[in-house]
Amino acid sequence: MKSAILLAVLLLTLPAAADLPSGKWSVARPIVLPSLTSPGLVYLPLDEEALTAASTSEYRLAQGGRIEAPYREVLEDGETQSDVVPHKITDWSEESDARGPLQAKITLDLGASVPPANKIRLALTGGSFSAKLTIAQASAANGPGSAVKTDKIYKRGAEFSKDYLEFPATQQRYLRLILRRDQGKLPRIDAITVLREFTIPRNLISVPAKLIRTEDYKHHRTILNFDPGKLTRDTIEAAFEVKDPLFSRTVTIEVAPQSPPPGEKPIYGDTSWDALRRSSAGEPAKLNLLIPSARYIRFSIANGDDRPLSISSIKLFRLRRGLVFRADPTAQYQLWYGRPDASAPEYDLAKLPLTIPPTQLPIATLGAAKRLPTVTPTPPWSETHPAVFWMVLIGVVVLLVLIIVSAIRRTKLPPEPVQP
């Protein structure tokens, strides 16, 4: 009887056991690693083809075709990242002379992990002053230190002051600050902030695009339609070659996010405005754009009562985007994308500070794309063999009934007690 019940349970659970999770990546690009002698960080710039992914959340790095390799996404936009470095004060001493406080010496402990610090900012209280600030680094709290930077900090009125000092990134655990009076009274130090500031240099890549220019004389506009041929990302600038010496025109910028159905025109939205201006001879003429993604781009130049500009060429530029990851020279890697419903991954590598500009890392490249095999969820066994499933299920039910009836017939009632 127990075996029959187990068989019935197994049959009823077959559909759930055979159901595979849905979802897949459809494109794989082999990654060509640079020459490496040991595992280390590499930078993989994304080309136009990889940027056609519906979302940057799709990207996955597959090591050996099966192991997910973590990465950090980088946009070379020229912005400075600033992070506070935790620390504690281990020593604070001051010296004075007849004029008052002369200097203050402070030792900071950045912790055992030694995050790279390259800036000190002080919260100071005092009138007008000038003081010399020296930053030294040391491997031990009481050991000898080596100076890495000396400069002046000052305050001359509310509009003219400097309360920070930048210095080469330190790899030592301890920092020593020596603030020495130069002019006026030495200010009081209310707080110390240790920072790690890092700038990824701006890197522009030309965006190939077909340009169609038309003149709307009725509305006094020049229409410029750009077709990059595919989805493009991070378009940041348009550079114009214009013969006119001086001009100032308002430009409407419109974006079509996707290709229209055959025979239809693109649908434009996400409208913004900028000014195309040249106020002195020889000044570059450009538009500052901020287009995260676009299939088509259109500019409408308002000419007013002036003649249309003598534009000889226009070039679009995007910011370079790429992935930083730790590569093993003995392994093979692929970039997977082509899954619009993929959520953005969360890796520790993306949360750690980046201390080397991507362009100073070894550069990897992408190979030709290939389609990944289609993975269709396997249908439940009961759906592919319905007749067998129901025959077995009915047989199990009949077997259970026979077993139960047989068990009842074999059951004997206990004899009635004999009356005395």
C-alpha cells in the first residue's frame, strides 16, 4: 500500500519537477584578452554593436561559458568621484609661542584596509589667516613619516579661502597633518575629512551617422535628420563646421527611441533645447547633448529672419562606455547580452573604489557575435504523454481501492465477552 501511494505522489509531482526556468541571453561575443602574465584587471570598451542592447543591465561576463564573472561598468565622462575615507585620530598635540598657537600636529589612522586617500579638507574657525599644511604618511603610528605634500591654506574675507590640500594617493595606514602658522592667528580645527577623489578622463568616440538636411522655408527652420543605422548610446556632443563668422541660433533636439514599422516614419519625443552659437571668430560651434539612447536624432535650427547657416559637416560624439573585470589569462571569456528582461547585477567589484583610470589598464576587445542556442522550457511529462499519464493514474486508483477492500475483508472483529 505504501508503494502505491508513493507512485501516485510521484506522478502528480512530475509536471513541477520537469519545469525549467524561462529567460535567456541570445548573443555571445568572445572577449580577446590582452597579453597577461598573471590574473589582473582589464578594461573592455563596448563597441557600437554591443551598445545596441536594450539595456546595459543585460551584460553578463561568462567565464568558460558557464561561470559568471563580476565586472564594473565605467562611463568615461570626466566626472570626479569623491568618497569619504573613514579614520580615527590617534594623536593630537599643539605648540604655542608668545603670539599664541604656533602649530598643531595630528595623526590619523585610516585602518588596516588602507584605502587610497588623496585629499584632506579641514573645517576651520578663525579670522583672516595663512597657514602651511604638511601631509606626511607613515606605516606605524609612532614611526618616522615621509612628507608627501606641503601647501598653504588661507582665508582672506568670505570670498577668498582655501581649506583643503590634495596630495598623491597614499598606501600607508597613517597620515600626519602639521598645520603651522604663517600669517595672522592659527585657526582652530573643528573637523577633519579624509577623501578619495578620482576622475575618469572624458573620452569621446565618433558616432557614424547618415545625415539628411532639409530647409523648411515656411517656418524658417533647418532640419537635420541623423540615422546612425542602429541604436546608439551616450551621445554627448555635436560638432559643426560652419562658414558663417558669427551667429546664435536656438536648436530643438528630438529623439526617436526605436525604428518604426516598415513604411512608417520615426516617432520623435524627449525634446530638449540648446543654443548653437559663435560669438568670436574661430570659436568652435557645438551642441551639448545628453542623449542616453536613441535610434534617430533630429535637430531643428531656428533661423528667424537670417539665412540658413553654411554648414559643411556635422559630427556626433558619444562617451566611451566599458566594463572593468578581473581576468585570468588561462581562461576564456564571453560577453552575453540580448535579454531585455534581465535585471542589473550587483557585484562587490562595482562597489570597491576604482584607483586606476580605465585607459591605463590592459585593453580587451570583442570578437564577432554569435547567436546562443535557444533554450525552451521543457514541457511537463504529463503534457507530452497524456494518455499514459491518465492510464497509469487510473490504474493506481483502482489498485488503491482493491488494496483497501482486501484489507477490510481480512480485518476480524474481536470476540464478544462471555457472560458468567
